Amino acid sequence: MRIRLMSSSNYSLFQLHVLDSSMLVKDPAAEIQKVEMFLGIRSIITDSNFHFDEQKGFYCKRPFYSQNIVCLGKGKGKPHPLLPKEVKQLLYEFYREHNEKLFKVIGKRFDWLPQ
């Protein structure tokens, strides 16, 4: 499999916004506010649009039209299965070159080292 990154002459970084999914899980309002700012739209999302569900261990949304909290279904939000260390290392090695190219293009690094 080959991943081809478009050269910066085809797209401007001003046209691209990359979300950090781990931060979206930890602080959804702040990450969505960054998207609002990137799009140049009025910021309407605040912390009050989310509720942390202690039992599920993640944030649920509180829609504008209701005070009811809406969470993902029972099958969602479960812990991810643990991968063997060897598999993580293989995946890291396989994607390292592609990820480094991406980090260079977007001017931002993400923590993706095998742990």
C-alpha cells in the first residue's frame, strides 16, 4: 500500500484542519471550538454542550434543543483491546515513514509511538 501526500503546491495548509482525536475525547468542546475558529464561524459550542458520563468513561452531548443528555449506545465506548507489543512495533515501523511525511506537511506531531 502506498500513501501519496499531495504537495503543498496543490493544497494550502490554510485549507486543512487536522483534529487530534485523543484531545477530542478528553476535551470535546475545546476541539470543536478550534474547528469553529478554523471555519471562521461564530463559536456556539461550550462545555455546557457536553456531560462526562462517569459510568461510560466518556463525554456525551447535550443538544441545544434539549437538556437531555445523548450518549452513544451500549456497544460504544468500550475499552480498546490490547495489542501485543510485537504487533504495535510492526505497525509503528510500517507507518513510520508515512506518518513522518504527514507530520512534516501539517507542521504538527502526534504521539504515536508504541507503548
